[in-house]
Amino acid sequence: MASVDIVDVRKDFGAVRALQGVSVQVRSGEFVVLVGPSGCGKSTLLRMIAGLEKISGGEIFIGDRLVNAVPAKERDIAMVFQSYALYPHMTVFENMSFSLKLKGVAKAEMDKRVREAAAILGLENLLLRRPRELSGGQRQRVAMGRAIVRDPQVFLFDEPLSNLDAKLRVTMRAEIKSLHQRLKTTTIYVTHDQFEAMTMADKIVAMHNGVVEQVGAPLDLYDRPANLFVAGFIGSPTMNFFRGTLESGGTRISSDLLLPLSAAPAASEDRIVVYGIRPEHMRLQADGVPMEVELVEPTGAEAQLTGTIAGHQVVLLVRDRVNVRPGEVVRVGFDPQAAHLFDEKTGLRLAA
């Protein structure tokens, strides 16, 4: 196991700066998830850690060693790709042992490592099969096994579940987290799926346009997002936003709509803000604010109601069975303790 320190790292593709001075600390044994929309720079950063992309500026340390100029094969890392990258003509055993064979590991030791990894991943009965004879989940396990046998200082995962169906993604997500808890190897995992990030990470690094927007434990980002981007990206369904003016009793959205606040920043009367509240912190309430329902999405355990309040589109999460149809008007209450405030110009969170 080793720590990974990313210090003011930049990446330029010609005149385009893809990473704009990224700094992240990954402690030894930690499971860190880089999350963000497509094009935010997360996979580029992972490839730079792996040595597959050159660094335009800054420094990357694995343990105490500066690895900027160290070839990928000498960084003592193992990477699992989205595409599995298995050799189609080799058996599972041969795929998993290939890197050890290149390093000249003794046959008995190689056999021992492969069988230990296969036992961890439930591949013992598949060692003589070829990739074409495996399901998607089994292929991903083989790719993980190939990484495990190397006993690296750091595991790197680049969107490894993207090619799997929804049910298998849930299973593999649990398996990867369980594997980390067993091996305790430092892990950096890239995904665009905020649900994966929330359920798997010890620490999340939220990225956008080549910049780190916030770093913290999953519930820190959920409960106290640093800005509008993090507030809108983390959480599903996404947070609802209303533009309004601060008053002593709350946030004025329109002449007849004042949204409640438990506390407001000092000396902020008449300040233009964005009021945010998550769908699960709103509720059907007889004396609440009117919402015209546009869409009803029942999922069994809960229902999502999409509609408009004072010209703002919102989503309400209801955990009781409701008999509501599109076009109807329901009344909605807000939990003032769960409201968030953001500066309208900078997008930064405002502390009460």
C-alpha cells in the first residue's frame, strides 16, 4: 500500500487545458472516487497517475517517490479498464498470470497467486475458459484478478462497470468494495455515476471542467455541497433550485411565495441567492405551496412527482403510495432545516 499525492497537476492538449492545477491527497489504504460528468478530466488524471499520459505541469508522488518521469511499468500500480482488455486467445489462468510471466515469477509462485486471486473472486472453476466463454461480470472479475495477482501498491479503476447491465452493476459494486475491505490496497476509482461514488468511496473528489470542486466524505458532499455544481451533481433525483431574494423570514421567490429558512447569513437582507432543497426534503402538505404535477414516476417503494412551483421545475420524492395524475395540483411543504443557500453570482455555498 502507498499514498498518492497529486500536487498542482496540469494537462494541456495543444491550446486546451484539460486539467487546471489539480491537487488531491490519497492516504494509504484509502478508497477514493473521482467523479464528474464526461469531459471533466477524471480519466485523464487517472491515466497520468498510471503513467499513460504525460504531465504538462505539477507533480505526482506514489509513496515518497516522484513518478512524473517513471515509466508506467515501474510505478507498481495495476489498472482495471472499462473494456476489460483481456487477451481473447488466452485462458482465464493465462490472462491472470501473464504479467507475472513477463516478470519472470517462478511457476509455483505464479500458480499460487493466480489460484488465491481466483478463490477471492469466485473464478476457480473458470480458469481454463477463454474470454468469449464468459459473461460480462466474469470478464470483469478476470480483469480484477489480473490486477490482484500483481500485488500492487495502488489499484486504478477506470469506469469498470459501465459495460454491465444494471443488476450486475449492483453486484460488482458490492464485490469491488468488499475486495478493498479485504485487501486494504490504496484504490483510485473513476466514474461518472454519482450513486457509485456515494456507495463505494471513503472520499469523493468531485470534478468539473478540469477543476476539483470539492473533496470529502460522501455524506459531507451530500449534506454540505460547496457550490451549485456539487449540489446539482451529487444526489438522485437532483437538488431543486429556486432563484430569489433573501428576507428575514426566508427566500422570496415571487410576490406570493416565500420559501422557509431555519437561518440566513448575517447582514444579507435583499441579497439575490439560489435556494436549494432536495426532493426528499419536500413533502405533500395540506397547507403547502401549490405545485402543478407534470409527470408521475412510481418505482414501487416511492414515487417521483415532477411539476412546477412558481415557474420553477421541481421534483418531489414521495415514499407513500399516492393517487396523483399529471395536470393535478398538489400542495407541497419544505423542510427549512434542510434548505441550502448559494450565492447567485459565484455559485458558492452561503453559511448561515
